[in-house]
Amino acid sequence: MQIIEGYESTKIHESWCVALGSFDGVHLGHKKLIELLVEESVLQGTKSMVYTFNTHPRKILEPKRHFYMITDNNKRAEIIEDMGVDALYLEDFENVRDMKPEEFIRHILLGRFNAKSVVVGYNYRFGAKGEGDTDILKEYGKKHGFKVIVAEAVEIEGHIVSSSLIRHIIRSGRMDKAAEYLGRDFSVYGKVVYGKQNGEIMGIKTANIDVNNDITLPRKGVYYTTTKVRGKLYKSVSNIGFNPTFEGESLSVETHLFDFCENIYGEEIEIFFHKHKRDEFRFGSVEELVNQIRRDIQDRLSM
């Protein structure tokens, strides 16, 4: 899949089917939309493109409020590529934030991409101050000769699947429910860094990772997980928290991989979260903590 961050990288006379949206998390609702995009591109005989932003618009529109993502650009790209999309366009929101809806359609959808079909979600808005909606998009589609496809909401147990709802579910630690809405296990990844070597003290080695501080994290506690290292998956038990038994002062994300003892400092790994096992709490001694971790490991091995 081609990743594009400038109009000069698109061919002026090439036609595209384009999906528009933020796509944070690339959840089941987004996947339905992208499936429609890929199907439509085949029917139209064009390439498919997901047009989104390199920085979420809310981070720019609400700069004083810290906004947490479900996926960063790399993970979004990975998922979108796996769905068979030809190109991912990462727009700078500042380039389009003040465009009127008609201006966006004329200059971007038609002028840059010669769009034959445009696929959006049921609640899609665009243009300065969100003045454009699906009705306006359809109106201009009829006027300028491009097709507009609106993906309906995806519901699970009466709840509309949305990025905001999934963030709340992740923060609550309900990883099985998050997976149901995402269509995959939630994961975080980062570079393995040196921690306080508490694992060495206990005889249970862990890999501490440096996670992007813009990523939504599950609640503090111990989780059943799977960790990907160098393309291979290992059963694991992971902890998010402050290590209170060791008087920890900073939040850490660490994972104990089963049947793995290689040096991976400086390498990127990915942790997939399956289930919240228990909350983090202060033990009376290191020995008590070690015994509990060994029970956690045995429980994970039985899964």
C-alpha cells in the first residue's frame, strides 16, 4: 500500500474511489466502510484510497485538551493495508480546516483525486466548522458526477460502535469487549527500554516498553496477553502500573514472555491484550508478589 502525505505524489489524471474519515482504531464500523470502498473501486475500475489526517483534528481544534488515540499512524496503516486498500493519504488538517464544503469537494476530491466514488460514514461531517454532511456531499455528487456511498452504523447489543465508546471500554479494562468492537485484540507497541530491573530481582524477566503517550491504555493491573517479537507470537502476562511493592513512581508497561530469554533492548514489540486478570496492589513482601506472579503465569498457561 502506498502512503501519501503530499498531493505531488498523486497522479493528476488518475481516478480514485476515496473513503473519508478519521479512522482511529479502524473498528468494525470503519472496516465496513473500507470494505465498501474496496468493492466500489473494483466496480469502478479505479484504485482505492483512504483519506484521513496525520494528526487527529481534535488535537488541533482543542489544543489544551489531551486527546488519546486507539491506534497511531503505523497501526492504522497496517490494518488498512491488510484490508486491501491501495493508498492511504495522511492529510495535514491545517490544509483543509478552513475550506468550505464546496471548496473541499472541488479542490480536493475532484481537483486532486478525480474521485469517481466517495465512501463515508453515516455521521460524516466536513468543511469549515463541520458545515458539510452526507446530504451536502450527495447533492454535490449529483452535480459533479461522482457517486456517494454512506455506510450505516454498526451496532453491537444496541450500542453504536464508535471510537469514543471503544476508548472508554479500553480504559475500563474490558479487553474482551474492546476486541468485540474492534474486530481484533487491542494492542500497544513500543521500543523495549531499560526499567528498574525489578524482574531480575524476582527472577521473572520482563520487557518494559516505551509507549506513545498519546495512546489510550487499559486500566492499571495485570493482563493475560500475547506479545509479538520479531514477527513471532509468545504467550505472556503483562502489567500496567506503578509497581507499588517496589515504591514505583512512574507508570510502566511491561510484559513477561513465556519461553523467551533473548536480549531485545532497543527493539519494538507489540502486546495484545486479552483479559484483565487482577488489579495492581502493594504486597507485603517481594516473596508474596513473586508467588502471585507465578500463579498469574500458570493461569495464563492454561488458557
